[in-house]
Amino acid sequence: MKVERKQSVVLVPFLLQGHLTPMLQLGSILRSQGFSVIVAHTQHNTPNYSNHPEFIFHSMDDGLKGIDMSLPSVKSIYRMNESCKAPLRNYLVRMMEQEQEQEQEQDVQGDQLTCIIYDNNMFFVDDVATQLRIPSIVLHTFSAACMNSMVTIFQQPEKYFPFEDSQLLDPLPELHPLRFKDVPIPAFNNTVAEHILDFFRAMSDIGSSVATIWNTMQDLESSMLLRLQEHYKVPFFPIGPLHKMAPLASSTSILEEDNSCIEWLDRQAPNSVLYVSLGSLVRIDDKELIETAWGLANSDQPFLWVIRPGSVSGFQCPEVLPDGFEKMVGERGRIVKWAPQKQVLAHPAVAGFFTHCGWNSTLESILEEVPLICRPFVADQPVTARYLSQIYKVGFELEVIERTVIEKTVRKLMLSEEGKDVKKRVVDMKQNIVAAMQIDGTSHKNLNDLVDFISALPS
Ligand code: UDP
């Protein structure tokens, strides 16, 4: 007699905040659909277990002891991929042995391992899953536009690298609205090293995985998703925005959130505050910090500014803030080390978001109808900034980091007619995304299809 057991999925998130969060959100969705969820995570940036009693956690020795991962190098990511192989394989083998014992004893208590879902930066999982004949699925935590641009560039890198300074603003062949300066693969001195290309290829390669999940919406990125699906030739499940699709209520933050800024926001007028945050990884130099500080001060608009410890190269903030800045802004400005961002963006006082255009921040902002000032740095951020400013037209891109330009851009977003148009478009964009989440919407349907797909996987 076949023993019917609950199906379990093993999730393998990448250790950075912007990757861990969407994976836990996906876990919470799958849990609500009846799967049991195991999170196999690195020791570095271990999630807070007590915030997620619904998951089983398994910690893997990641080989990163003593390595500074505040800005992970390609070498350290490869090292982590290598180190995690044996711990994951051993854990899965143990699980499979237990399952066999339970099956022999006709025990219906245990779960049945159905598949592994892994972040595309954890590419070692493909090898482990293939060896053990466990189906695997890749989660992409950034936009299809970004992945499409990478895949296009890999096909003929010589068309894109090296480029001249004089080409920085020229359009990238076949990748409208991107320019050479927006390439999503880090280019130093306008060229890209072969090992960097190889790394980005590795994380774009889905190996023998049987499907891909995307934190995006089919309606928003249909052409890009179609092109990618032709490339990957496996089922695609765009089920975003994960932060709204997930029933997960508890915090996924690695850093401690300073909730006092919500009380400060409560004291501000509706629709008056600019929220400023560059995410969990970006580092700026002191010159940029000073220009931003004066730009914000001179704009005369209230602002809530996240300055993460260590995010200004060589300084511990707030020592680096310019003399006279705090006196000039007084109660009009509030600085915190880390904010409860989703709550901040949902606050009625918040009118705009000065952002690095990380994909989570972007979706969180749009879903709260908050228009953006885009100050991208690397990887997917310049791609997202171009789409936000040139295609969706829900934000202004900051091309020059200079106090007068920052001041003007803040005022344009918060006070001008152009700013009102941008606000209208972000409201429309949010409504379209909300439609995708409704019962007959694409994200909702894709999620149902994903659940059916996982349920039908051979075990
Ligand atoms: N975040 C937060 N508090 C902050 C700044 C960021 O909780 O003060 C969260 C934010 O809500 C988002 C994540 O950190 O979910 C950042 O991810 P994103 O993809 O935007 O950028 P990354 O940090 O990966 O560059």
C-alpha cells in the first residue's frame, strides 16, 4: 500500500538580505498551500528562527568564518557554494533514509521530500539535486529585465565589452532603454574580467532544474519573460510581488529595525516625507554622503534617512555628516541605522523614496504608491532604474551626485506638476499589480499552477 505523506520542500536561500527575504516569503506561501517547508541556510546571516516557527531550519557550514561578507566577493561566493555542498547532500541523504524507514513501517507521520528550491546564487544545489535525483527549481529574486539583459550579453560579450568612456550614454544594442553605463555585469575600467563573466554565467545557468520561479509579474514583464522562457525551455512561474502574495507577517530583517522612526513619521504631515535608503549592501564615499546631506537639507523637505553602519567607506556615521547639517535640519530630518522599510513605505506621511533600486525596495515602493528617485550603483540596480524612469515613468533618475541636483530632484518629485504625474503613474502601476494578485490575475493563477506542478513532481 502506498503511504500518503505531507510533501516537503527544501529552500536554499542566498545569504544576503535582498535574497533571504523573498525566499522566506516564498516559503510562507508554500506553507500556506499545505507543504512543509525546510530552510537550509548558511551560518552567515542565519535567519531569526523565533520569527518563523512555521519552518524547519537547517544550518549549513558555509566556510565563511572570518571572511568579511558585507560586500561579498566572487571568490567568497564560489567558496560558499563549494563548502555548502557536503552539508546539504548529507542532510538530504539523511532525510531520504528516514523516509524509506517510515515507508517500510507504513508510518504516515513523516514528510515526503518533493523538491529543492534554490536561489540562483546557490548554484551548487543543482549538482547535489542531480546526484540525488531530487527535482530542483530556481528562484530568481530580481527582475526579468535584468536577467534578460545578462543572457543577451552572454551570447556575444564582445559586442558590449570593452567600451569607451565616450560610449557610456550610447544605447546598448538590442537592450533598450539600457545604455553602456547600465550594464548589469560589473565593469571595471569599462571592461569585464573573464572570471566575472563566468560567475554571472554560473548564476544564470539553471542546470538541470525543472522550472523557475520569479518575483515579478507576468503582465509587467511579459516580453522579457517570454524571451527568457525560450532560452531556458522550462516552465516559468512569475508569482510576484512575493511580499504581498505571502502571508508572512513577521520580520525577515537581519539588522535590528529602529521602530522609533514610525513615531517620528506619525508627527509629520501626510504625504510630506522623503524616505532615503540605499539597501543592505551599497557603500558610498564621504563625498557622496556630504552632497546627499546638503541636497536633502537644502530641499526643505522632511526626510527619513537610513545610514547603515559601515555604509560610508572608511567612516562610522554620523561622524562624517557635515558640520552644521544637524543644526540646519533639526526635527525636519531623522536618521536611523536600519528602518522597518515596508512599514515606512506604507506610512501616509511618506511621499517619495530616494533608492538604490534594489528589486525588493522597488516592488515595496510601487505597491505602496510611492514614487522614486533612482540612484543605482551596480548589478540589477541600473537596469531597474532605467525601467522605472524611462519605461514605467514612476521615478526620476539621479544622474549627477551633486547637492544642487539632488535638491532640485527632491523638489521636482515632491512639489512639481511633473512629480504629480509620476505619482499618478505609480498609483496606476500598483493597481495593475494588485490585479495580478486577484483570483483571476496572473500571479494568482501562476501560483496555483506552481503548487500543482510541485505536487505532481515524481518522488
Ligand atoms: N530594508 C529594511 N530596512 C532598511 C533598508 C532596507 O528592512 O532600512 C529591506 C527592504 O525592505 C528590502 C531589503 O532590505 O526588502 C533590501 O533589498 P533590496 O533588493 O531592495 O536591496 P539590496 O539590499 O539587496 O541591495
